[in-house]
Amino acid sequence: MIHSAISRGSIPEVFWTIPRQDSGTQRRLAPKSRCKPVSNFTYSLSKPFNKLLTGIALKAVALKDITALPRRFFPKLERLILCLEDRTEFENFDWIMNDEVKAFAHSPTLTHVALKRPFRNAETDHIQLPWKQLTHFVEGSLHTNSARYFLTTYLPMATQLRFLALTLSVADFDDYANRWCSFPSTTMPNLESLSIDSTVGGVIAGCPWFLTKFNFPNLRSLRLSGLGLDFESLDMVGANHPPAEVLLDKLRGFTRLQYLSLIFPGVLNGRTLKQILDATPHVTVLDTPVFLHFPKVLLALTGGFNAEADDTRPAQILLPRLQKLVLTVQSVEIGPLVIWRDRHPIEPDLLVPFARSRIGSNLETPLKKISLCNLHPEDVDEEDTLMEAVRTLREEGLEVEINMEDESRRGMRPECATFPRWVERDPDTKDWLSMFV
């Protein structure tokens, strides 16, 4: 059944969710079609409806129905969300008899693809996509196996990519077989936004291998997320693990970087945080969730303070061009480890000194705006100390924006950290991925 339908101007988009029991009766697309018999799902998309679609989200649709869709079935498709999350079905599916997923490979206008799949390697590569024309690709599953096959086979082909979100595993940080050594360096001049989730990769203690082989000279937006960030966790660094300095060198090379997001609810080493911020001096927007280690972020950015309690030396101004700070109050469930954390409040005693240290007339680039996102009604009580701090900062000339939590999502446990609240704020993803979270 059609879960919901929206219209972008006069261009139709369909978001489709179909229960398994609905894929029953077999029909043909047309009386003279050479296609194999297909289910009611495919028949419902038959001509001329399929020729009009510019966007489609397929969730909980049986593999046999997806593979039954013929080539060139969506001539006007621009945006695709495909969720194949049934691991058992994927493992037991007869790909020889049913062929590969090929309905989207020859869609000439397809540019946005979001994909959830239980596996990603050469043996399970059964989804054909027009990589050379894609501008946006989002990987939505927390894979435990390496992303190397995708990174070495398809990413070099996707020369038009502007937006890339992917997940990395432990194997993407340690190259025991030295497979990356022979891979040539690749430059992707069009990539502007990169999101790396290492939730199943453990604590980030160094550089993922693919960053040593790919260059993104025009990168403007970077999101790093995972269980933790700690360059001093030597036990996390293997013999074939690029050291932290390699990652810092890559960050220093992103001279066009303007937006930085750091999402590490488990471990956040203060010195490591300082190194990251020091390596990204061009950033104008910092987007960070309010987790347990949130105070370290504000202290590191507050003029006159130092991120490490045992270091009393005056701290240098990190992110000297910072103009906007985005703070998101949220709980999080971290992938297979299921770490549930309560909401941590925004502490006015830290927020006000930080803001005042960044709005002085002696600064070359003063802070202009703070956005407080995903707040609950109790957070904005007029008697609350946070609201008192907000009023104070507004009186001192700082713009403070307050965004309330979506009531329809209140009390819901997020599936994982792969798609945090920034998805809803990013102009590249907020509408497109509304059915993907």
C-alpha cells in the first residue's frame, strides 16, 4: 500500500511501505510484456504510473518484488530510498534465479540514493546503480563488515558526488592484508559534504584508511560520529592503523571546511577534541549534541579556559571563525551495543561564559548565533535557569534560536546514531530522508 504521497510542485513522489502478506497474486505488467510474472506491488507501479515518478521510498518490500522490476522502469526517477533490511531473506535469496536489482541502473535523472542493506561486499553486490551520475549517496546500515569493496569499486566511479554518508567498521581502520597500499590516490573535486559513522568501528583513535587515498579539495561540511574519539587509546591502534596525525593532516587540508559536527556520546578525550578543533580553523558552524561530555566542548571553545583540568595555561582561541553553535539535546541508542543515555541538560553556567568570550569586540570574527534544538517544554519554562541565560545573551546582542522537539517523536527511542537530528536540519537531506529515519 502507499504509505504516504507528497507533491513537489507538479512532480509526484511516492513513499511506499508494503506489508509482507500483501505481496501475493502474480500478474504481468502488460499483455505482451516479456517480463517474468510479478506481484501486486509491481503491477501497481505499472505504466503509465512508473513513468511519472520522480521520487520513491521502498521499505519492507520483498526482494523478489524488487528484483522483478525491469530495467528502465523509472525513466524520470530522481530520488530513491531503498531499504532491504531482512538479513535472513538476503542470505537465502536465490539471486541466480531472480537476477539482480536492476530497475534503477538506467534511470537517467536519478541523482539521490539512500540505501539500507544487510551486507556490502563483492559476494552480495546485487544492486545496480548509476554511480557516475549520483550526486548524493547515503548508506543507512551499521555494517560490521568492511566498506572497502564499496570504497574501492564504486566510490571512484561516483565523480559527481556532492554528498556522501557512510558507515565504517573496525576493519576500515586496520588494513591487516595491506590491500590499501596498491590503491591509487583519487580526487573527488565535487564532494562538499561527508558524514562518517564509526559506531561499530569502536573508539576512533586514528585515521580510516580510505581517507589516506581519497582527496576532497572542496569539502565544506564534515560530520564525524561513533562510540568515542580518543587519540590516546593506543590499544585501539593496530600495527596497520594510520595514526591520528594522518587524520589531523587531512583535516588541516580541508581549507574550505565551514561546517563541523562531532557526535561521540561514549568517550571524548579533551586533548583529542582540542587537536580536532585546532586542525579546523576555517569552521564557521559547529554542530554538537548535548551528551555526557558536552561540557568539554564548551570549555575548549571558551576563551581563557583549557579543556584539560590539569592544564592551567591560557587556552588559545579554537575555531577562531566560529559564527554559529548548534546544540541538540537528545538521547541516543548506539547500534548493536544498545547504550541508552538520558537527556543531558544544557548548562547555563557553561553556556553564558562561552558566549561572552566569543562576542567581544576584540575578536576578528565574533559569535553571532546559538541554536538550541530539540528542547522539551520543561526546558523553556520562563523560570528555568536556561531561559534566564537565553534572555541575558539576547540582551547582550547574541541571537539565540530555540527549536522545540517534534511532539510526534517524543518518547521514541532512535534506531541508532546513524541519522541523528542533523538530518532534519540539513537542506540536502531534511525532505529527502524523512522516510529513512
